[in-house]
Amino acid sequence: MAPERTLSRGHGVVGFSLVELLVVVAVVALLAAIAVPAYRDYTATARDSVLLNQINSMVVFQEDTRLRTGRYGAGEYDGARGVNTLRTAIGWMPTTDDGRTYAVTAEAGTSWTVIATDPSGRRLCRVFPADEECSAP
């Protein structure tokens, strides 16, 4: 039989001391300090991936437009405002109307720039056909 544990505090009350609780809180805080920035980076990467996926589908439409007309198309898409001049210019529409906006400018058949913005305000700017990053205004 196991020996009985006697409590020095009296009255047989079993629980955690304040120091033990503070250690647990400190460990949880440390884990949160590591996890929260990693989660933010993860969500930012996911938002960028959605924007890049839509931009990559736009590339096909732009190249088709250039082959047919000799120049790249320009326009914008903003579902919230009901603006979609990109459909008229190059025949492109995003796969879902999820609050993202796209603005495309073209430089006389030599290049085009797209600025994609997600609902949180995160912007992604690319210059094509070189597929280079640019700075969004």
C-alpha cells in the first residue's frame, strides 16, 4: 500500500501554489509569443498565394490579348463597386468575387503592371512579362 501523503498546510486541502500557476502562465505566454508571429506569417503567405493565383490566370488572358491585338489590355476589377473593365479589355474575371480588387496598366504592348489588393488592404504588385515585383502606390 502506498504511504499516505501528509499536507503541511493542514485541513487536507490539495491544490496548486501561486508559484506553480505563475510558471504555467509564463510557459503559455512564451508559446504564444512564438506561435502568434508564425501564424501571422502563415496567413499573409496564404493571402499572397490567392492573389498570385488570380494574377497568374490573368497572364494567360493578357498574352492572348497581345497576340490578337498587338498590345496588352488595361482595366480594373472591383466587385464591391461593380467595376469590371478587365472583362471587356482582356476577357478576364476572377474565379470568385471575394472582395479583392485588381488594377492593370499597360505600356504600349511591351509590358503591363497589376496591383492586386485583398480585403485586409494587403497589396501585391507585379510587372509582366518579366514577372517582377514592383512597389504598389
